[in-house]
Amino acid sequence: MQYLVNVIDSRSNSGTEEEAVAIDAFNDTLRAGGHWVFAGGLADPSVSTVIDGRGDEPVFTDGPFVEAKEWAAGFWLIEAPDLDVALALMAEGSRACNRRLEVRPLLVV
């Protein structure tokens, strides 16, 4: 099963050099264990664009989508046999990036 893991932060570009080293090491662990699918950082929500294409013409609105004190600053997409394994892995990911994480199963389509 695949899981989306959102990295929760309240500051833009807040990662330290030490955190980057720890995240790289954690990513290597995910790869070695066959759990790695993809990961990336996200730009500040203030530079996002919201698109609503439900009407006759699409409406484009400068972001953010919602005003929030915290937002997804990055993400992992991981593979794990079940939620318990995903949570155990990402407890280490939280420690590596020094941020809270949200783990959400991807829906099977």
C-alpha cells in the first residue's frame, strides 16, 4: 500500500543543513528497505495558484487555498505493507526532518 506523508511546517525554507543531512540519510534508509517511491519539498503557499474548473470557464486564484498557521512544506510518497509499518518508518522521518508529519493512505483506484 502507498502512503502520502505531508511534512508540516509554519515557516518557509526553514530547514537547516543538519536536517538536510538527516533527511538524506533517512531517504537512503527508505530506498534500502524498498519503501521509497518519491519525495520533494514544496514552495511557500503564497506562490500557489488555485484552479476551479467546475464552471463554464476555469477560475484561477492566487494562493494560498486556505489561510493557515501551518501547511505542507514537503512530502514523501512511500510504500509499506500496512499502516503500522508506515507509521514506524515515518516516526523516524519526523525525527530526521524535525517536523510533524501527516501520514495518509492513498486510495486504490
